[in-house]
Amino acid sequence: MAKPKVTIDQVMAAVEADDCLGFCLECGEEASPVEPDARRYPCESCGKPRVYGAQELLLMMAL
Ligand SMILES: [Zn+2]
């Protein structure tokens, strides 16, 4: 299984910073500004709709 490109540490730091940061699960690129609960936004780096807001990612990772 591939190692996740985005770590929970990165996500938690982004949530705490509260600066509308999101992450692309496809390439690991940061995206901003995005809403904290953004889902499946297109990534400016790889073009895939896999950008999620930090808060949304935290919820997904906490499951
Ligand atoms: Zn991407």
C-alpha cells in the first residue's frame, strides 16, 4: 500500500493555524485558500479533484 502523501501531523497543523489550507490527496500539494470543509476540489498542481479542506481531512483520518 502506498504511503499517504499527506500526514495527520500536517493536517492538524493546518487546522490549528486556521488559514484555510487544504491538501491534495493525489500529489500531496498544499492548496489554499479552500474552505475547511472543502471536498473534491480540483488540484492546481495535478488537476485531480482530490483537494480536501484541513478540517475535512482531519475527520476522514480520525475514522
Ligand atoms: Zn494534486
